[in-house]
Amino acid sequence: MANRHLARSIVLQTLFEWDFNGCDNSKLREILHKNVEEFGPGLTDFSFIESLLESVINKIEAMDSIIVKAAPEWPIDRISIIDRNVLRMGLYELIFVDKEEVPAKVAINEAIELAKTFGGESSGKFINGVLGTIYKEMGEPGKDEVSRPKKNSAGVDVSKLPVDKLGGAVVYAVKDNKIYLALVHDVFGYWTLSKGHIEDGESEEDGTKREIMEEIGLEIEIGKKIGENEYVANDPERGKIRKSVSYFLGKTDKEELKLRESGGGLDDAKWFEAEEILDLKIYNDIVPIITEAIKEISLL
């Protein structure tokens, strides 16, 4: 068994015992050392084990919030102890670890293997479903590569999936000769553009204006359409769907942002100066849209 896989197994067993006995953090190190001695004598990568365990514990609240949104029919306390801690480990490596160190598919596959080894008969399928949903929502890989019909790993022709139309905007304000952008922050740790569903009978422009008002409390003046993207997501009732998003420039005044309480996977909204955008964690397919928007705004 590879050292890293064995290390993850030991972290999982430690999390299981910690969770089963009431989540007493003061006992964590004692439990970990006991499990290393029992299951991994001679293991050389102890720093990886300690780091992974500590990181998962520190991020549990954020990861449980993501699990609740990705699997709303399964409250955290109804998920088996093994499965919920496999999910926590898999989510941490999927979302927070550098992809060069742990590629997304490795994080998911490792979690599935742990679930199959230590969980119940359907654990592997459950873990695959939840992490797969989150993986697709993150847009990796190929979130913006649906320009031609293609099949996913299950042999489904993406071009034949039902389509949800969404409208979004690069919401901006100009104040004291500086460009400010209003971005929202999602539970996956990314800053992104405000967007929402276009209702039947609405134009893209009207639907986008309504959604921006509902999501961040700003009335915008719709400008030029600056981009589109599509990605595949999992709907709890409908299964796989295509989400097609049209993005516009949205001019407004720099007023307080009011993120709606039922944030739909969002946990923050904030104004940034244009030059601050480079330092933010942003989805790859959103970057060119923001770049194009800043270029257009600069010409106005």
C-alpha cells in the first residue's frame, strides 16, 4: 500500500474514533499516535498525516456546510461516521490543497477507495456522488469546454442534457476615477460573479437585473453582453443538467452589498478595486470575462 494511501487511512481511523467519542480535540494527538503505532509502524511521512488531520479538523465547519448543500437530503448527523469523515477528507484535498500536489481526480479516487474499504456496501457510490457533484460545480475539468457535443465518462451526450438559462453580470462602479467590482464568495472558496436563473418569459437582461437585486441588493444598469459559459451540474431531482450563463456589464453606484440570507451556496459579497482581482481565488472560466469587462469599462 502506498505511503500516502496508508497515511490517509490512518487519518480516517483517527477521525472516526474522535467523532465516535464526542469530538474531543484534546484527545486527537493521543488517538493519532496510537493509530500510527498500530497501523503504520515505520511510516516515514508522519508530517503529512499530522498536517492532513489538523487541516481537516480546522476546516470541518466549512466542509460540513458544503456537504449539506451538495447532499441536502442527507443531514450531517444522518451520514454514517465513516462516510462523513471520508467526505471531509476528500473535500479538504479537493478544495483546499494545491492541485499540483493532489490533483482533483486523485482526491476523489482516494476518498472513494477509503469509503469502499472502511464504509458500507453503498459508501463508495455515495462518496462518488457527493464529491462528483462538488467537482462539477467547481468547474474542473473543462467547465467552459462545451462548444461541441461530447460525452461524459458515463457516455451521456452533453448536448442532449436539459438546459437551465442563467444571467450574470460584472457589477461595477466608478468612484474617484477607480473601477470597483462587486464579487460574491461561494462555499467552495472562490470569488465569482453574481448570477441567477432566468425565469420563463423574461429577457436575459431583465432576469439578470432582477437576480442581481435579489442576490446582492443592487439595482444595475445593464450594458454590453461580454461573455457566455456553460457547465454541467447535478440537480437533486433532474440529474445532470447544462447551465448556460450569459454575462453582461452591470453599472451601479458603490453602495453597501446585501447578500440575501438564503445565499444559494454563497457566504460573502464584497467590493474590490480592479487591481485587487489578480490576488483573488477565481474560477478559470470567469477570469477572461472579468478581464474583458475591465477592458470595456476602461474605454467608457
